[in-house]
Amino acid sequence: MAQASQKTAVMLFTNSFLPHQGRFQRVYNEARSLVDHGWRVVILAWDRTAAHPEEEVMDGIEIKRIKIAGREKVGPVIALRMMAYMWRALRYVMANRVDVLHCHNMDVTLLGWLIKKLKKEIKLVYDFCEPDYYTYWDKKWASLFLFVNEMEKALVKRCDCLLVHNHYQLDKYAAIGVENLVHIGSYPFAGMIVDSVPESGRDDVVIGRIGTIYENNGIEEIVAAFKVLMPRYPELKLLLAGRVLDVYKPTFEALIAPIRDRIELIGAFDSAEMPRLYSKIDISLMVYVLDDWFRNITPTKFFDSLACGVPVLVSDMGRIRELMGDRPCGVVVDSLDAGHLAAAIETMIADRHARRTMAQNGLDLIKESCNWPLMEKRLLDVYGSE
């Protein structure tokens, strides 16, 4: 129960708010920081499986799940279910005290704007993790996407503050006249950051990918490159950790079946397990098809890997080259050709000293500028906390 003087923030989040889901850590970090500084935080989550507790308290964060079955990443075909979620969220916000309405991602910006119209005293915060929303939609929805894009340009000028994840977004929204912009990166919390680069006691090398597995997010290319390397490095192992989306499971199982004995496969995991998982690998793989969805993303796992002292092999995306500056944290690749990827991985396999230098550069970057304690200060400034 909130104290009479305690301020309340309600966060709208269109996933179930579970530790194995993408964007969970960003939302959790923000909510936990607010709770630690005296706020009451309620997350109105959308439980698309309708299988999780309706109410739960996690480290002081109140989670209320709205149970409406609906798949992820399927585009406008779930519009009616999205509207059902928004209707129930609207009813909650209108019936309860809310000082700040914090809208995670584009899905709920229109609802946030409507609530601001109805309850003018609410502070409205938009929080965009992804740089270009809905570009993963099927091309048949192109005309609808153009409409949504124009709606985005209008709505982002009508909130009290827009939080963004990377510098591409800062430039994007500044270019259309948004002034109330704050960069809050999805960076590792203090407990994830290792004190020093760990010594690897392995004689063999383990390459790995940690994160949700679905179609067209680089898994096929990683497996193809691994197949090229297998004859040359009989002891080389591939670790894949993360939830496999249901719609992709048959394809994924067929993809890895020929090399299953060389893969360590770990399913969905709690985000708190990431340091342990990264300790199992020597090279962290983050290669993506640079389509409209991925081109400008700076993956959260990039920062997680560096925080755990593991160098990266990463696609040339989201201004990562610029972020690295003159202290490379890994190898940046501009091709997904299996031979090209295999050659890039091989350069890292061959030079343990270079890998360690890259890992130290990455850890220095995290400690200096890419960590959650620094971002927490910015968030509290937005909320007006002391």
C-alpha cells in the first residue's frame, strides 16, 4: 500500500515482464531505481501467454499482468488484442493515483497521449528502446507503417520527456524538433560488471551467442560460419543461450541437428544468469542481417558482454564503431558471408592476447561511461527525484 505522500509511477509494458524476455532488464533497472528512491512503481504488463501470476511484487516493484493471449512480433494482426490491453490499462490509470505515466515502446504512446489529455496533471514519459519501430512488419503493411511513422512524429512532441537508448535516436528525434530528449542507455547494472577481465583456463575456445533466438537475427549465419570452422578446430564449441520463439523452433531444430554434438544449447534464462553464461564463452557473437529493423540497433547484449569481460564479434550497426572509438572491444564485420565470418572469428581464436586486450578495453568503456549507475542519475532527474 502506498503512503499518502508517496508518488506513484505507472509503467505500461506490452510484454509479460519476465526475466527471460527482451527489454526486461531496461524496464527492471528503471523501476528498481525509482523504488530505491522512494517511488511506488506499478508495471501494467501484457501477459500474452495468459499463464503467469496476475499480481506479483518483485524487489518492491508491483506487477499487474493483463491476461490476453497474443503472439510476439506478428504485426497489426493482433491490433484488437492490443486495444483490449490498452482499454484495461486505461481503466486502471483513470481509477488510481498516477503521478508519472511511463510508456515503454511505441505500442502505448497513443494511449499515453490520451491519458495525458484526460488527466492533465500526469507527467508523461515515453521510453523508446528500439530505434525504428515496426520496420519488422510484413511489406504488405507498408502503407499502414507510413501512417504510424507520421503518428510517431506527432506524438513524440507531446510528451513531457522522451527517453532513448542510443545516439542514432538522439539525432533522429532532434531532427524532427523534439527538445525534451534524454539518453538513457540499456546498460549493465553494477552487479553485472566484473572487477577485472577473467582468466580463461580453457585450452579450447568457446564462441557463443546469448539472447532470444528467432528468424533472421543472425543465428543462421553463425551456424554457417561455425560449420566452416569445425574441420579446422576440432575442439571448438558453440554455445547458444536464450529462448527460442515458438514459431521458429522447427526451423531452428533442423538447422542445428547436423552439428548438435558440438553445440551447448541453453534455453530461456533469468537475466541474473548472464554473468555465469558469459563466463562460459571466449568470444561473444552478435551478427545480424542489417535490414531496416536491425541497422540502427545498438544491442543491449553488446554492453552485457563487455561488462562480463568478453570481447565481441559484432556487425557494423548502431554506431558501434564510433562507440568503440580508438579502443576496440572486439572485431566489427560488414559481411554475413560464412567464409568472411569464419575468418573474422579465426583471427580472434588465434590471438589470446588480443582477445584479452579487447576485453579490457570493453570493460574500461563500461566502467567509464556505459553503466546503469550513471543512467540512474539521469532517470531521477527526469522524475524530479532528489
